[in-house]
Amino acid sequence: MNSLHEALQALARGARLDSLDTNADGFAELVFGDQMLSLFVKVAEDSQLEFSARIDAFGRDIPSELAIALLDENARRLRGRLAVDGSGAVVLGQRIDVSEVDEQGLIAAAEAFLREVMLLEAGG
């Protein structure tokens, strides 16, 4: 893809929206399943978007032992990285270099990321 704007519009088409733009903080949000799952998209760098989603199955304010176990899990993960955000929620994040994918590849990456989120939610 040639630009981050083009990538955002490709994601919009994949989600059957007219358009997708970021807010003042550089985030866009796609909501799926009657607001059951939010995919956040952030402009990360010149040619990179970052997908992120909260994994609510872990709750908030997780114990430090679980936080350490989640961070250890990152060494074995094939898709995305786990983190704990400022609110204490577990978040899965993944960067995509849009210059390396076409529209179908970007949509496939977003769908694979969402599948990973749903698996973590189910097995949290």
C-alpha cells in the first residue's frame, strides 16, 4: 500500500464502512459484534499501523505474577505481543508495515489479529 490513509480506507472497506479516520490522538476504532470487540488502529510510524485490542478475559489490575507470565508468553507468540496498559487491562498489539502488504493482505492480517484476540478471550 502506498500510504497510511490508503491502508485505513482498505480496513474501512473490509469492515463495510464508508471511511475510517484517526482521531486527534492518532487512533481509529472498529467495533464488532454489538460492541463486544473493539479493534484499535494507531498510526505508529511512517509506514506502520498498530492493531491493538483489550483482552477482557484477564480482567483489570491483574496480579504481578500473571503480568510476568503474560510477558514471558511473548517469547513464544507468533502473532502480536501482550502488554498491560495504564488502566491495568491486558492488551494484545501487533504492528503492520503497510508498505509490505496489499489491501487483501492488510485485511487478512486484521482478521488474523481479531481471531487471535477471540482465542485469548475464550481461553483467558
